[in-house]
Amino acid sequence: MKIAFVGKGGSGKTTLAALFARHLAAAGSTVVAVDADINQHLGVALGMDEEEAAAVPPLGGHLAEIKEYLRGGNPLIASAAAMVKTTPPGRGSRLLEPAGDDPVHALGRPVAGVVLLATGGFEAEDLGVACYHSKVGAVELYLNHLVDGPGSHAVVDMTAGADAFASGLFTRFDQTFLVAEPTRKGVSVYRQYREYAADYGIRLAVVGNKVEGPQDIAFLREHVGDDLLVCLEHSPYVRALERGRTAPLADLEPANTAALRTLHEVVAARTKDWSAFQEHAVLFHRRNALAWADRATGEDLGRQIDPGFRHGPQALQAARA
């Protein structure tokens, strides 16, 4: 399953993404954790020190190589330079398995039982001339080509706020968890997400965070209704993590451990819809091609779409043959 954690800055989405990735790994799943936030903190939240986290090779810095690998022998893609962030896979493309033996996952680093991939932060040469979405494009390509089967998960810490809607990235997930504090600002991103995602069948659930009592739960319920799935209490365990004291996940407070189990149950109950996944990929690729990508590349990128391609495990088996 592909799982996104979203929310406003400071809501705790990075911390929850890390806790949930560790929880899944402890339950025996193969887990890739992807730091797609402009503020690259997921590695530290998983237990790395700052130097280790900063040393994870950035996907955004290896975009040309990633494109060349994923393009494979797809005859509809003339070159890696003609690939953009929305380019969907087709027959002949190379597909990925979570934590597989491939050049993309080779950029990852193991931590806390998961493989961490990092988009990479802004560099000095980016300031004033680059948009962070160009870096997150590596994550969109990764997810477009990832075939996650039973017992494997990709957990993505997304950009804060509603920035994911600047591309089709928000449609790449089987489940989106929106982390909200019990404040007006905390639920404002929920309203944006719900409005934008309504037409695309996005599976959205709200996770209340930093909750300190029944009044906080009542506030969230008032503003998000039945989309409120579960709440996590104020956590001394998390506070210790934020101060650099890593402890076994078994030390997490029982109520918060139960909340992670609830998230897991929701994910486990989901079924994959590979047809919808590919349809959304094609839809947003066409939109991007018409809006800017055809002009940028000098090509008709609509021709990259393979109408005979059927995404999913069978496509992965065919790509291996």
C-alpha cells in the first residue's frame, strides 16, 4: 500500500509518518519511508542523527539517472530527457518493488527496520530560481512505477499544507492520513484537502494529534465529522524523540500504540485499484503535457501514454520476463 501523511506544518505529520513506518516494519512488513517534505526531517524522526540524515543521497539530485532506468525499453519514450514527473509507465518500462534491488532503492538508507528515501532539500543554487515541485517530481515518478504487493508499504511524508495539489501526486496513494491538531489552523488544511480531493476518490482519514482531553476530541469531531479516525494523546515518548533520545517502539504510550494499530487496520482493509491508479496518472500527464511539458521538451508527450498497458503485479511479472 502507498500511504501519505499530510497536514499543516508543525502538526506532527513527520513524527507520525515515522512512527507508523516503524510500526509496520515491526509487524513484519517491507517498508520504504519517503521524505517528500521541503523540510527534510523524516530521517531524524526515524532515529538517524542529523549528519546521517543529511548524507542520504537525494532523489532530486539523481533524477536523470532515475529517469533513464525507469524508461527501460519503453518505445514510446524517446529519451530520459523527454520524461517529466508525470510520465506514466508503459510496456517496456522498468517497474519497482518496495526496497527492491534497483538503482532507485540503492539511493536509500536503512534505519529503524525501514529503507529511507529522501527527496533532498533546497541547495544554494536552487534559491530564487527553482521550485520544490521539481524535486518532488522524483517521488511522483517513483510512485508511478512502484508495484507494492501484499506485505509491502511505501509511507510518504508529504509537503506541508495543500502543496501536493500542484501536481497529480495526491492521487498516488491508497490511503491518505491528514494529521490535524485541535485548533482552527489545524483543521484548515483538512478543508482544502477534502475539497480538492473529492472528485478523485481519495481515501482520506483525519488523525487527531497532540490531543489533551475530551474537549480537543469534540473540537475535531465538530470540524471534520466522521472523517476523524483516531486521536493520539500528548506523548512524552515523542517529546523524548524530538530531543534526540530514541527508544524502542514498545515504550510508546499504550493509547498511542493502539492508535497506530487503528491506522494499520485501515490500511490492511484497503484493496488496490490499479485501473484507477493508472487512469489518474494518465489524466495528470495529459494535463501537464498541455499546460507546460510539451513546450518545455519540444515533444508531444501525450504520445508517451501506452493505452495497452495494465498496471499492477502482472505488469511487474511481464517486465521481469
